[in-house]
Amino acid sequence: MMDVFLDPTMLADFLATSLRLSVPIVFAALGGVLAERSGVYNIGLEGMMLAGAFGAAAGTFFTGSPFVGLVSGTLTGAMTAMILAVLAVSLGVTQIVAGIAINIFSIGITAFLSRIVFSGQANTMTLPGYKAFALPGLAAIPILGPILFHQDALVYLMYVTVPLLFLLMFRTPWGLSIRAVGENPRAADTAGISVARVRYMCVLGSGALAGLGGCYLVLAQVYLFSEHMSAGKGFIALAAIILGRWNPVGAFFACLLFGFFDALQLRLQFANPEVPYQAFIILPYAVSILALVGLVGKPTPPGAVGIPYEREGK
Amino acid sequence: MLGLLRAAYLLKGVWAILAALVVGSGLIWLGGSDPIEAYSALFKGAFLEYHGFATTLVKMSPILLAGLAVALPLRAGLFNIGAEGQIYLGALFATWAALYLPEMPGWIHIVICSIAGAIGGGLWALIPGYLKAYHGINEVIVTLLMNYIGINLVSYFVSGPMLADGAPYPYSDEIRDSLWLPHILPRSGAHFGVVIGVLLAIVLFVIFRRTSLGLSLATVGHNPAAARYAGIPVKRYVMMSLAFGGALAGLAGAYEVLGLKYRLFHMFSAGYGFDGIVVALLAEANPLLVTVAALFLAGLRSGANIMQRAVGVPTTVVEAIQGLVIIFVAASIAFRFEKSTLAGIVRRRKAITAALAKESIEERGP
């Protein structure tokens, strides 16, 4: 087992796997950061990711094009987020309840629709998807090259998305509006920002990002859709958001940590075939909880997260 | 007229279910079947036929107990999304007590197995409860993640240390038949678990409505600052309400083993912990309404199989309908009579009448 960490090629391989396993969590966590910064708690990330995975599989299944799958998966994630937006922003329903509703609904509807769409062959077919390719030049960098720049297109998309979201949040007037709405919606409203519009945009964007995470599962990891394939990754993303202090870059690194432990448990499974594999699957979930417990200092969520905003004087 | 309208608002759970069934009929149609035929097969099978109804009662036992497991912490403003994991831990502890404790008279051993199950679920929920109360860690995330740990923990035990000799599939040894729960309907699988569930629902209802304990719990949920001011140990209430909720879910797991499966299987629960969330929210955490909602949801689940045989719709449509139920229930929370336009008009009308009456008194003079 230890030889993984001593042999440089094996280590690079291991870290590249860690990176790939963290991609879906990264996209979901970015989505969560966006929604929570605008004041909407998104427990439904898991469901949106699952819906995205289904959308990606269905789109690719019908057209044979992974790119169409990518678009349809992202849109399916955003459509699922629309439910959260309507419930939480327009109707003012408790956001946690709305999120739970989305998760349960998503598990049921994707299981049902996958029976109809793929008519029983969901677990046997193989969809076309994105394969790893070396980025010319960058891949030649020693050690880091093979880890970071011999990946598939969606990993490269992630490299772009993380800094972009950071810049959007902290360096643009839009980001200022988003954070204002999330910290103090009344003040933002007084300043002429439409709280509902900002929150709608952020929740929809959140769903699109979580949907992208789901696309990655289908189009770059397993190349098929299976029931409840998100398997709690959206919930791990929720922990990553807190660990990353509601900052896209922080959340990204927290997700890398979880990806690392996911890769580690896979290694442990192969190294110890005599131990039932479930003993190791537990690892990333347990690490998420322990990370929350061991967090130094008390994290401060955005001021208005979880509170429906209602204008006065209705 | 107004009373009728107020009643319509009170029955919003029923409207939510009806709306879900209407949208669900679209799904059934999409699946290539006649919705009316499918629904009538479902509900006739679930409630009107002897064996179908017995199956409904079998499924009602875990759903009801899990619903109470969610409802109890909900009174204190806490979301227990971990009932599924707590069910697994309850079943694990109960099976352990059934297989490895020395032999004793049947009913005493059943009680001990039940207690073991409650302890298993309770300890599992004590962890998020403690983390919430004393470290301020979001109980939603912790309970969610602990589901996956609990489910895999049981899989680990029945694939390894507790695996029965020669088992082709991960399960434990069978428990002694002296530990099997008595049946409540002859020649069927309906077991005593559902009766215990209903009794516990009544007990909880009385506690919530009639005792200072229930009042304290509600105060913690509505206004923790006021509760602290009134001398209620808020942290302990937070921790213990989750733990006791977990104990109820643990019982659900214990009775799945003692009443139905007689062994511990890997992945034995069909998402009953999540059904518990649906019924608790549908019933707005009222234990008696949880019972009604659990009966309905159990009917959906047992009728789904009959519907699949009768008209060929995949049983997963019921899971989709369940998802629709909870979405419409969530939406219905937003609709309160007090917030409706009509209620506003009535309020204004009363205010005007009162103002006019006051004016006419003043005009008449003293």
C-alpha cells in the first residue's frame, strides 16, 4: 500500500485519480457557493447532480454526441434548480424543506424515466464520452504535467470555472450584488437590487453547475446512467462549501481533499480484497464529517442564508 | 363560506397529494398505461384486498416509525434527514441482541432486542445531536452523510463478521422463531410493529400537547432565546430530541428484522427513512397525522407492485409520485389562510366595520 506514495509514477497516477474523483464534487460545491452567497441554502445539490447525470445520459443516448449530453445535462440541472427557485424564492418555503423535496423527487423521477428512456439497457450500454488527452506543452511539465494536464476536457473546464467564479463573486459589480443580497437583502433591496432576480439567477446557475457535476459522472467516469449514481456526492459538496468558507477557491481545495480520500479508499479496496469493500467506502463520508468537526474557528455563513426574503408593506 | 375556505386551507396536505396524483397520471401515461386503470389497481390492491392491505401494514410499520423519528426533532426545529442510517443501525443492534445474547424467555428477549434497536438508532443520532448542540455543526449535513456510513456499515457486517455460513448473498444467520413478532392478521405478514408504531404516535401526541416537556420542546424550536431565558437547557434538548428521534428510527429497523425478514440483510431498507421525511412534513410533525400519512404512503408502496403486475407501469413511478407529493407539500406550506387575499379582505372589512361603529358612537356623543 505504502509503495503508492514512494514510487513517483504511481503517486502521479494516484493523484490524477484523486483529481478526477473530485471533479463532480467541485462543480456541485461551486454551485452551492453561488446559491448560498445569494442567501439560498441548496440542500438539493445532490438531486440536481443526479438530474444532470440523467440529462447527460439521455442527451448522449439520443444523439450519440457527448457535447449534446453535456448541454442537456447542464440544462436538466438548471431546470431542477427552477423548482428550488420557485419554492424558496417566490413562495418563501423553508429552503431546507424545498431542497429535501428536490432530492427525493429527483431520485424517483430519474429512476422512473431511465426505465422508460433506456428501456432496461441502462446498466449494460456504454455511452460515448470525454477521454483524457494531453495538453500540448503543459503535459510535459515534470510531475505536475501528468497529474494536471493529462485529463479530459471537463477537468480543463473546471480549471477555468473555479477562477472565473471567484472573479465573478469578488471582482465584479454582479458579485457585489450577489453578496449584498446574501448578507443583507433589505439593504440590497433599498439600493435598488432586485433580490428575487439575483436569487433566481444564482439558484439556476447553481443547478447548472451541479448538473455539470452529474454530466462528469456519466460522460467521463462510468459512461452510463445508473439509479442514484450521485451517491451522496452532493452532500459531500455541502461539507466542502463550509470547509471552503463559501469561497470558490476554498471549496475547490476542500473537494480535492475529499477526492484524495475517495481515491485512497479505492486503493485500499484493491489492496485488501479479503476485507468487505464497504469498510472502505465509508472513508470519504467520514472524512467530510470529521473535517467539519475539526474545522478551526467557527465558520460564518452568509448573513441571510436560509431566510426567505419578503418585501415589507404587502 | 369563510369557514369552508379555512377548512380548504387546513386540508392543504390532501390537495398536495391530489395534485401529485394528477401530475403522476401524466407519468403513468408517459409509461404507456391508462392512469385511471393504474390508480384503481393501485388503491384497490393496497387498501381493499386482504393480502394487499396486509402488505400495506407491513410497509406502514417502518414508514410510521421513521416518520415519528423525523417529527420529534422537527418539533425542536431540527431536521433529521438521517432516519435511513438510524434504521440500519437499529437493525444491526437488534440482530446482534437476537443472535448473540444467551437464550431467555421469548417476550423478554423481544423487549431486549427492541431496546437494543432503539439504542443503536439513538446512539447513531446522538452524534449529529451532540455536534449540533455543542459545536454548532449543521445537523442536516451530518445526518445526510451518516446515512451512507450507516448503510455501508451494515453491509460490511453482514458481508464479513456476521455473514451466515454458505450464504450466497450478504445476510446474517436467521434469528430464533421465539423472537419473531406476533402477526396481527392471520395468514399474512402483517406484524405487531405497526401497532407499536401507532401506540408510540399516540404517546408522542400526548407528550407534545399535554406535557411541559412538549411545550419546552416547541419553545426550543420556535424561540431558543426565550427557551434559554425560561431556564430550559436548550443544548440538552437539541441533542436529546435528535437522539430520541434516532431511537424511534432504530425501532423501525429492529422490527424489520424481528417482524419481517428474521435476518439482517444488506441494503434491506427501501428508503423508508426518506419516506419518514415525506410523512413528517406532510403531517406537519403532528404524530397522529403522521400515522395517517404513513398509511397512505405505505399504500402507495404496496399498491405499486400490484399496479405493475396489472398494467405494467414500473414501480419506480411511485417513487416519482412520492417526490411530487413532497414538492407539492413543500409548496403548500407557503399557502396559509392568514396570508391569503381573502383573509386580508376580511380583516380590512372587520377593521372598517369597527371603525364605522366607533365613529357612529362618537357622533352620537356621550
